Amino acid sequence: MSAADQGWGEDSPERLYVITRGRSSERDTFGLVTLIVSRSEPAPSMQPELAAILRICDSPLSVAEISAYLRLPVSVITVLLADLLAEGRIEARAAVPKALLPDRALLEAVISGLQKL
């Protein structure tokens, strides 16, 4: 009987449970657009998924991109990223915040001034 027949295929919930060691997602720490950059090389004894994250994040990648490249759910990726962050192996950067809009009263004053010209 093959591993796929036993329910241990690539997308099986049991496999994902093993990868995260039963822990749940760290969504408060990482958003989909949080940028991740490796700060170290993978260790030979490292879990394959953790090593893969370190290898692909030599340049900044978002959490969503990592999830897509590794074909793992975002919830699994965030658990793995939390482990790497705790070990100091990655750096997480928030995405650039949206620009703050100027005060409405200021815009109206500028428009009024321009209309008087």
C-alpha cells in the first residue's frame, strides 16, 4: 500500500499536522504581504520545509509568495516562519503602509486658493 493510499499524500491534513507539529497559525505576526528575508543558510539537519524557506528567501518574498512556491497553506507557512523568526534565521518586514491622505480642510483651502487665482 502506497503512502498516498494511506492518506499521507502531499495535500493530506495529516502531513500538514506533522509539518507544523500540531501548532496553529501565527496570523497576528505575519500578514500575506509581510516580506521575509533569510538571515542564514539552512542547517543540514533542518526540517525540509524550513530549509526551503531559507533558500528561496535570499531576496525578499511575501508570505503569500512563499506559500505559493512551496505549495503549502498560508497557515502552515506562518507557523514555520514563526519558528525561523524565533531562531533569528529570518527577518520579517511589514509592507510599505498606504500613504496617509492629507486633511480634507487643507485640500479645500488649496482648491479655494487656486480658484481665486
